[in-house]
Amino acid sequence: AQKVTQAQTEISVVEKEDVTLDCVYETRDTTYYLFWYKQPPSGELVFLIRRNSFDEQNEISGRYSWNFQKSTSSFNFTITASQVVDSAVYFCALTDNDYKLSFGAGTTVTVRA
Amino acid sequence: DSGVTQTPKHLITATGQRVTLRCSPRSGDLSVYWYQQSLDQGLQFLIQYYNGEERAKGNILERFSAQQFPDLHSELNLSSLELGDSALYFCASTAPGQGSSGANVLTFGAGSRLTVL
């Protein structure tokens, strides 16, 4: 069975602070895919990143960066110099090859001006 | 705008009723997925269709059914509604050729918020 744990329910920061969202996953598969999605207050789910289990390279996209560590089954997400527009719920998700995305419970990030 | 269109955006109905949620995938996408987001269960996969055929099934109740039509739009039918069915229902789609891979990047619609009173 696959499981994604996002232990942080809510994080509140002041603008320009960095914020790191933790994601720990469980799977028995050797091939799997990890995702992060953002759900802003408007409600839609927005894709941020996909990573496969064979690619442990960290990735940076603007103010967003991701740290994938297979040894600890973690795929953490950092927002650098946070902005009010970053306020949203962030979901980590996992799938092997059975079409079903298993989502974590989500972390609500609030960035205060 | 993600290109995935869901209607209605909001729906309020009573227990025991039946509703239909509609989804139009992005132009050219062949796969459609339905997800349910509720406070107690979080985001749960319900069902997937690929080019009109059911491809995978998740935690979908027997009271719920779905189909994908030849024009690739999909409908999710919810019947004998209960209070616990109140949720945000998402449709997502993926591009051709991605329907057979777990690496799918799903593009989600804005969701249909169902309230059962």
C-alpha cells in the first residue's frame, strides 16, 4: 500500500521568510512518481513538480526548490522568500504505475504581509 | 484557466437525490480522472477513463457511476445522496500517450462543490 504523510498541518510565516514543507512516503514499488500540487484559495489544484524514483537530483524553479531523498523516503519542498501569493494548501502525492495518485493530507501555508 | 471545464461549480441538493457532474477535458486529452476531496477523507481517487473505456477504479461507491462519451467529456453520477457525500469533486485530464503511465501529470479542473442537506 502507498502512503503519503505530510505531518505539518499548518504553517504560518511572515513575508520573505523561507518555508519548508515535509513529505514522507511509503511504497513497496521500486518505480514510483512523486508530485507536488498547490491548491490556492480559489480551489483548483495546480501542478508544481513531478519526480520519478530514479531521479534524485534536487530541483529549483524560481523561488521553489525540492529535495528528494530516497534513503529517508522524503520529498520536501521549500519556498524561498515567501510571498502572500504563496498562501495555499500544498499537497504531496505518490503513484506507482496504477494510475491512482495517493495524496497526503496537505499543508496549509499562510504568508502574512 | 487549466483547460479542464467542470460544471456546475456549486450544487446544493437534498439527501436521497441524484446529481450529475460534468467534465470536459483539455482539448486533445484522452484520459479523464475523477477525485473527491472531503474534510475527513482528503483527496481520494474515484475512477479513470481512457478514450471512453474505464481504465482504473478507486474508492468509488456503488451509488456513484461515471462514463466518458465519444466526444471525451465525462459525467459523474451520484445517486441516493447522503450528507457524507458533500465534497469537492475534481475532474482531471492527461494528454494522449500518458493514459498508460503512472507518471501522468494530471491537469485538474476547478472542481464542483456538492453540498447535501
